[in-house]
Amino acid sequence: MATYILDGKASASLPRRPLTVTMSTSGSSGTVSARLAARRPGGTDEPTAIVHSAAMVILPRVDGEVIVVAVPDAGRSRFDDGTVLHVSIGPDTGVGYDVDVAQLTPRDVSGLSFIELATVAPAGADTLLVTTRLAVPDAPLPPLGAQARVACRGVLRVDQMHETATRNVVCVVDTSLSMSSAFAAGDVAAAGDIVAGLAAVISGQTGVDVVIAGPSADRRRVQGAELGAACCAPPAAGFGVGVDLLAALGDPVDPTLTVVITDDAGAALVTRAMERARAGSGDLGSSNAVASRNLVAAVVLSASTAVRRRSGFVGAVIAPGRGDLRAELAAQPDRVRAIVADVLGPFFGGELR
């Protein structure tokens, strides 16, 4: 008996016999919160599949590609926070037989409404090929970044952006004098963590480009887990010295999502760039918006929501924390989801709350 642990895009060959797919969950939810299903590539149910229970599906025969998926159960629209799926696929046989089993790497599906787990397809007269659909395991992020990643998956309804639709993510940090208090309070770090969570889903990469807007655009690449700390480091030139937010946005060649961390004054300037992007991409609610080369949004650190009424503004407003804003937001998943929806909604499907 061999057990194949499948992660990334790994595959395993199993005998061409009836297969059993089993699932268990760990975390804050019970098995009842998730349900297995077998579907054809077009999204329709696989008619030969036998649903034994929410956690077990039997495939009596596989004549073409079958996609094994998991969906929320018991009337839920999304998986509960903390839900981790453990899935195994092996021949449907009696107890006592030594059989090969394909075991998928555990996956946290918190906030998702659907996930493709694996494909099963014929690979010759006597063999079935099981291929995982799960991406590379999640890179570590701070608690707030991980919460933002969950929220982003829920908003976009994907585990990971398809490789044909990924975008570079750039985080521009305003270092105007009016931002100094937000740096000192750690609010800029909190905003950076949120951007890191977005980038983990949208870019397909572990790194994020951070641009410190000052006399010149200080640009460097950091890992997502380090983005919050990189954003909140005091600028070497000091606050309020020659800050040019519009120049810091640059003119990217590849498809990019640029998120600017700023305050009310900076948001007024950045809105001009948002309007230019909108003019070049058409109606933000249409699919043309996603075709725009550079999407620009803002995370505005302010107690006022007045900027949301500005024509052309895209982004979220985060009020100052009462203490540690990172911890405060990490404990409020609904609030994080609203922030993520405000940043991404106009580009990826309108109102997504």
C-alpha cells in the first residue's frame, strides 16, 4: 500500500477501479459544514457518482475527466472560518486489502463558497490519474493578513486567481506629514497586512512591491509576511519631504493592482489617477475594468468617510484603532471583508459585500 501526498500540481496513478472520495474537516467546524460533489468540466454534476454522505462520494467508473469539489453544506453560502479540509481518494474496496491512496494536502477553505479539489481522468486501459487542483500551500501571513486573504477569497469566490488573470500587486505608502500619526499608531502596518492578504490571492506570488512615496519613489520587493512592517518603517528622508503620490504610482507594463495607503488629502490626489484608469477601461462595473493595465485603489486611514463621496474614488476607509488596529481588525472578519470588498468590488464584479 502506498499513500501519495499531493500538493502543488502533483498527480498519482491509481488502478482503474471504482474510487471512493472521503473527506474530514478540522478547525472550528464539524464535517456537516462541508459537502463533497463530483462534477464534469462544464460544471454539471457527474451522473454516475454516488453520494454516500456529505463526506463520501463513490465513483463507480470514470470514463472522462471528473472534478472533485467541495461546497458549503447545511444552507451555508460560505465555509465557516477555520474550516480545513482533509481529502483522500482511493479504490473502493473491502477492509483488509492493500490499496494505493492519493491524499490531498490539507487546505484551509475559510470564507470560500466553492473549491475544486482534484481531477480524476483515465490514463490508459488500467490506470486512473488523480491530479490535485489545490495550489501551493498558503505562505504564512500575520493574523490580519491571513484574515484579509480569507476575505479576498470569499469576495472573489476563488481560492487563487487563475494564472491567466493574475496581477502584480504594488503597495504605495504616503509619507506626507499628515500621515505621521498613522505610522506611529501602527495603522499603516494594519493597512499593509490587508494588502498582503489581497496580493496572496490576486498575484499568485509570495512577494509584493512596496513603494515609499517621498522625494523619489523608494521601491523594493518584500515577502507578504513582511509587508506590514515594511510599510510602517519611518521614511529615511522624514515625513512631508517632497512627497509625490502620482509619480509613485508609475506606469506599469504588466497588469497591476496598485493600492495606495494614504489619508484624506492623499486620497484626493490619487482619485485623479483612478479617474484616468476608469476612462481607459470603461465602466468600472463592466468586465473592461479588469482589462485595464493598472487598477488603482486606496486604503484611506481616516475617521471621516467623506472621501467615499468623491467622484471616481475606489477604495476603503479605515477609522483609526482604539489601540492595536491590527489585532482589532483581525478579530472582526466581517469588517475585513467589507474593506476588501470596497477595494476590489468595482474591479471584479461591482458590489461584493
